[in-house]
Amino acid sequence: MSPEDFISAIAPAAQACMRRTQIPASFTIAQGALESAWGASQLATTAFNLFGVKADRAWKGPTVIMPTIEVIAGKRITVSAQWRRYSGWQACIDDHAAFLLGNPRYKAAFAYADGPSFARVIAAAGYATDPQYAEKLNAVIRGRNLSALDAA
């Protein structure tokens, strides 16, 4: 899927979620693009799982078992993991929003209505271990003019 096709496919779901949760659509789309390689990851194509969310014991929905690389005792090994499977993009995006809304560490991000600021606060709160995570998200937001979707 091209970046343009990916944006067209998930923008309606991201905008609907934004209207309910105040999570900027630009942030959701950029994060989904970054985490799923613009929707091309096997997890995205088989399970509508854009954000690489595993299915823990609390998850009551459908799952899919797929390989992943884990670091165990300092060695990278391939293991099978159980992942959340969604019925479509909207279900995935809504579940991700529920995670952000339900986690107190991300509360400060909701003071911002723009994707770049939201991304900086989420990253600073420890969403990812990559120290360049916010910059990568914001490069996608700027490069694809995703902020325009926050006004819709």
C-alpha cells in the first residue's frame, strides 16, 4: 500500500476517533504509518493491527499468532506471539485510543490539539524506547501534511 493509499484508508477512522477522544488524527495516522510500515506489515495486513499490540490475558477479543523478534538473555530470537486481531481500522484505532486515554502517563498529551505536540508529549512519557520517536512521527506529519486532517 502506498503512503497515499494508507492515509486514504485510515484517515476516516482516525478523524472519527479524534472527534470522540481529542487525539489528533495526524498523530494517529503518523504512528500507524511508522509502526506498520504504511500498512504493509504482516500484522496490519492480516489482523488490522497497526500499532503492534500484543494480546495479553486481559484481552477478550480475537487473536492471531505470528512470529516476532524478542531479546532474551541478550540474544535476539524469533518467537511466536499472540497479537490482537481487529475487525477493521476503526476497531484498531479505537482500541489504541482507549489505551492512551486509560494510561495516566499520557494524560498531559491531551492538553494539545495538534499532532506534533501530542507526539512529543507521548514520546517524552515513554511510549517508545527510540529517543528519536517524536521526531520520526513529526517527520511523517510534516512530510504528508497530516495536520490538515486535524481541522476536518
